[in-house]
Amino acid sequence: MNNPSDALPEGIQVTAVRAFQDNYIWCLHNNATVVAVDPGDAAPLLAFCREHTLKLGAVLITHHHRDHTGGIAKLASVYPNLPVIGPAGGHIRGITKSVDEGDVVRLPTLGCELSVIEVPGHTLDHLAFFGHGVVFCGDTLFSAGCGRLFEGSAEQMHHSLNKLKRLPDNTLIYCTHEYTQSNIQFAMAVEPGNSALQDYADKVNVRRQQDKATLPTQMAREKAINPFLRTHCDEVCRSAEAHCGAPLANDTAVFAAIRRWKDEF
Ligand SMILES: [Zn+2]
């Protein structure tokens, strides 16, 4: 495949289409074709295609949750033979091509190739798609947070986040939900001494006051402010131990403790 740190080809951009309360359907497109990630609802995506005279060329699915897959049937009826690429297992209706770790998704109409990274934790089938300096990671990594553990273990999620953390620092991270502001509240409880986090909170508050998206975020920033990527840091470890009232043996135990803490925060 292309060098994974290559930028997106000229003329290709990523645009957010809003759905439900706080979902983004990320659209990778040029001026003719769109590839949409996790269309939980067909209607706003079809409106976006109509408004910009774009044809839906393919759909990528990160995991089986309804708010990521609910639009597939309608989109496939509007665009017959639509490629729908996502997790294997046959549990998601409408997937036409299943992929797993290390597979490369070729999007010839956009001149893009994305490699598949398995990231179980939020769900067991969860995938991320990475290439050209961008990653679509569904509900695994959020800005200043991470997905809830619905199916996987804390060990699995921690391992998955560490896989994402090894992507280049300038990787742009396209997560599905606008959770940044509330995630920051929790991150500040874990790491009140993190000045980069305080600066980021100010920027995010301004963007949200203007009803602007806080995404994509960037890997370098997340490494500096996201407590779930900072389980090796002293303050994160000390806060986790203080919260659960017991020493924690390793990074994974710290991760598990702050994930549980966030669930009740
Ligand atoms: Zn989900």
C-alpha cells in the first residue's frame, strides 16, 4: 500500500455529516464520490450527497452498534451494488465485504487505501481504518476519552488503544461522537495538574459555544491530554489509586480503574 503517513490525495477531503444527538458520519470525498463511515442514519447522508451532487461509492463500518449501521439498508436500496465494508462474522446485515487485521481497503474512485486495524474493547468486532494520515476509529478512541466496555475486557481495550497510540503523532483522529467537552471534565478530575489539558479545555469550550465540531483531533494532542492514553503517567496512576483506594500493579490495572471511574463519573 501507499506509505501510511502519506497525506490524503489532492482534492480529497473529510467532511462531517451530523446524525442523531452527537454522531458524526465522516465522509471521505472528492467532488464526485463519497465514502461514508458508520452511517447510522441514511437521511442526513443522502441529503449531503444531493446537496453536493455526490455519488455514494462505498460505506465503511467500524462495529455493529445500531447508531453506526442503521442506514445501511436504505443506502443499499438507493445505490444498488453499494460496497459495504466492515467486520466479519455475518452479524451485521448488509455487509458485502468483510475485512480484518492487516487487510487493505482500496477506494479506487478516491485514490485512497486504508488498512484495517482490529481494536476490540467497546465491542469485540470493532475495527479502525487507517491511511493517508487519518484514522476512522468509531467508538474506540474519543478526544480526551475512550469508548465504554460493552463487550471486551479492559485488557483488550487497553491493548487496542496502545495499537492506535503507535500511529504517527500527526495522525488525524475521526471518532464518531462529539463527547469531547464532557470527556474533558473527567480528564481534569484525573489529571488536574495537566496544563495542556487546561489549554485544550478552553479551546474546546469556545468551539462548542460556536456549535463547531471539536473533531478531528490529533494523536500528539491525545497523547498529551487523554488519560486513557496516559496510564503510565504518575498523576494518572496516583489519581486512579486514590479513587479505588488500593495500589495498582501496572498500566492495564490503571486503565481498568479509570475506565470504571468514568462509568460512574
Ligand atoms: Zn458503539
